[in-house]
Amino acid sequence: MCSLAVITYDSLPYFQFSVYRPLAMFPMFAASALLLFTEFRFRPGDSLLLLFAAYSIGHSLLASIGNGDTGSSIKHTLTLLFGVSIYRVTVYIGALAKEDAELRRRIVICLLIGFVPPLAAGLMQAADAYLIRSGFSGTLTGLFSEKVYRGRIQMLSGEPSWAGIHLLSGGLLLLFLYKKGFRRLLLLPLIGIALMLVLSFSAYAYSVLLTALLIYVLIANKYRGRMLLGLACAVLVIAVGVPYLLETLHVSGYFTDRFQFNFSHLLKADNSFFIRVVFPAIGFLEFARHPIFGVGGGYYYREFADLLLQHFDYGMKFTEVKDLVNLHPEMATSRNLWSKLFAEEGLTGAFLFIGFMAAALRSSRAAPYAQFALALCFSLVMNFDSYSFVNFWLLIGLIRSGFFEEWTVGRAAERDKQNGGELRRTA
């Protein structure tokens, strides 16, 4: 519950232990330790995830001997352990919530605690960016972010794209709970999330949503027609509506060029676009060099500089890219979990992880929301490569626990119904 209440806080004031530092992963990890004292066990099919974790950690430690860099292996091991812990706890809570109406109510309350403050901050940033235009919101934003992007909606996240991650994953959960009866509590937050998704003008969030809709159409058993209609509407909004809003609101900035959809120009002119396209491509080039076992968990950076200079040297005009190549190559990451998986683990690790995802796909067959959650998981990691990615494991765990399937009434709900009847009779 504590993790859900701080799910949107991936950066904190005065607490800088990494670039991506979600507070939610710490209560999850502590809870996973407590689960060791219960009879709860992993689900059938999770053996592939455990085998992948064991292989990845062992392989990384062996690679550290040849690379002479134990620190990267330890960091990789920790992020993987945190990810498995988050998944384990979410499966446990999701299964309990199916049977306990009171627990479901607590989940809603915690999600509201997690989303209302950042949504309020996002609305303030929107008012500052499009109406007031004084930059006053930057003071608050700067407490939670090392970089304040003028004119961007990043809520209380370190990056606008991270805010988009929370809006998409949190929006799905709140919409599901809204449909399950929590309408009064969740109507306004859902409106706020929809408003922020549009006004954030995040090309990453839009591309993730479109990709998730497309994947859903491919894997779904039901509502394919509705999702195709939704996909067409989303494309229309992004291709026509967003450029219209940008012009109407007089929005200017580096990010507005992305909605001209000139991708060859963006690759040479937009630092962020270059990184999101080229860094994953380098990962797959590393996979081509080491197809069976990969370069080892945490060691994507070892061949990064050589491959970039060999194939994408025009990116050296970007300061961030030049600094990664010349000053801090050890900080280079693939920015894409699938690229990271194939580059670092090779076919051996990739087959294990994809096998686990196939188990998640089978678990999602029983509910359309679960299928869309899985589609969202596949697309969310297009620009994220950390194995401690809280939103990813949260959705996967809820899918595997059956949380999105039919609920039982539960003892707490039955008591509420009885108490309500007695109150009416008394009145």
C-alpha cells in the first residue's frame, strides 16, 4: 500500500542515489522479505523468471571477471532482485484483492494519494506553460527533478517521459477500478489524467499508447473492433489534433518539432530522438556480435562507444552523446529493455525472459483489461531499460495474479451491504 501511495515519485528532493530512483521499490522490497515468512510461493510459470534471474546474475558475475568491473555487475544484480521482488509482492496483493473488497478500497485510496499531488502539479505546470508563461512552476518542479524542462509537463517526475509512464499505467488501473464501481472517487482523477496526457505533448507517451493499442489488436480475443476504432481515433488526435493545439496555444520548444513527423531530420537534429533510436540499435548490434550469451548483464556500455563511432558518428554533435562517449561511457544504457535483454543476455537469457512473458500472455487471456495491461507493458519499455522498473512489474504482477479477472464480493463488501440495509431500515 505504501508503494502505491508513492508510485509516481521516481525522483525525490535531496535523495539522489541514481538517475531513476522510484521510492515505490523500497517498500516493495521490504514486503518481499516479509513474504519469506509466509506460505506464499511463486506461481506456476514463474520458474522461467527465476531461471532468467539466476542465469543473468551468474553470467554478469562471470563477465565482471573479464571486464574488471565488479560494480556494474553488482548494480545489475540489485536492479534484477528489486524487479523480481516487486513482481512477487504484486502477485500476492493482487490475489488477495480479488477476494477482499476492503483491500480493494485501500488500493483505490493509495492510488489517489499517489496521483492527486502530481496531477495538481501538472495542472500548475500547464497553466504556467500555456497561460501565465512566467516559469513560476519551475521552483516546485526543481525539487523533484535535476532538469526542469521549460514549457513541459513533467508533474513530479524527473523526466516528461516518466510522467507519461505514470499517466498511462496509472490511468489504466484507475479506469479498471472506476469500471468496478469506484466511480465517485475516480472520476475527477481520470479526467485529470486524460487532460495531462493530451497537454503534456509527450511524443513518447503517444507512441507508447499507439503501440499498446496495436499490440492489443494482435493478441486480443475480444473488443478488437473497438480497439481498432480507438487506434484510429488516437492516430487522428495525434496527427491532427495535437499540431492544432500546439498552434492554438502558441506552444514552442524543441519537442514541438517532433509533431512534424520528419523522422530523418529528427535523427540528426533532436538529441532525445537520436538517443531513443540509436542506443537501442547499438544494443542489437552488440547482440549480433554476441548472439548466444550476450555481453553480460550490466555491460552494454563496453562496446557502446566503438559501435556509435563506427555507425552513428554524426551523433557526436550532441553534448550528451559526446560526454557519454568521451567522459562517462560506463553510464551509457540501451534505453530499451528489449535491446538490453538481447545485447546483455543473448539468445539464452532472451528465451527465458520471453518464455516468462508468454506465461503472462496466457494469464491475460481471461480479461480484456489484462490483455491491454500486457500490451502496455510491452510498449512501456521502448524507452526504459531498468529491471527495477516499478510500473512494468506492477502490471505484470496484477496480470499473473488474476486481479483483472472477475472479483468475488468478499466479506468486507458483504458487511458493508448488511450495514447499509440496517441503516436504511433504521431511517
